[in-house]
Amino acid sequence: MLGWLGQSDAAVLLRGSFWLYPIVNAAHILGIALLVGGIVPLDLRLLGAWQAVPAAPLAAVLVPMAVAGLVLMLATGPLMFAVQPGDYAGNPWFQVKLVVIVVAIANALLLRRVADWRQAIGGRVRAAAILSIGLWLAAIFCGRMIAFF
């Protein structure tokens, strides 16, 4: 399956184009910026920063921004993977990155089930915020380590 993916039309086009892969890569980085730029300030607010700013209106702005970043990353990541699927699939940093991303998304979805999360109330909210910051930073770190392994 990895061989087929590496020879798919999308992979061949990405490898053969001078501009397309850098554009996809830049879009992936933009997705990271939107996700982390949205989620970290919100997590910090949930941890008690900027208490004069209500968490709910902040979340109304930052959550859609973070979701847009995540969607952009999920759209561009597989395209970048397709260029060298065998190399990526066998890279332990890539494997860990995928697990970390799944756990980070699960953490965000579970946090949304906490009734008062937008009011930044409770130990579960603070724990989820700490975990969120750590997981997304770990995902970025693992992504960078892929290039060095």
C-alpha cells in the first residue's frame, strides 16, 4: 500500500513540481501556527492567565481558529506523507507524532464534554489545558525530529 501511495498521481505531482510541495509544506506550517496560536492562549486562559478576559468569548474566537488550523494540517499532512511514505511510516518520530496528535485531539474533545470548561472552572479543565499545551508542543517537536532521523 505504501508503494502504491508513493506512486500515486498526487505523490508524483508533488515530487515533480518545483512549487507544489513547498506550497503544501507552507500550508502545513500555517495550520500549525493557527492551531497552536489558537489553542495555547486559550489553554493559558483556562490555567488562569488574563483573568480579566472572560474565557467564553475568547474560546468563541480561538477554537474556530484552532480547528481551521487542525483541518489544514490534516489536509496537507497526508499529501506530504505521500511523497515518501516508506520513509515516514518507518520513522519512529513520525509514529510518535501521530499518537500524540490523536491523544491531543481526544483531550480537546473530552474537554468539551466538561460542562463549565468555557468558564475555566475546575481541576479537570486545568489538567486538560496543561496536557493540551504539552501534547501540541510534543507534536511539533516530533514533527521537526522527523527531518533529523
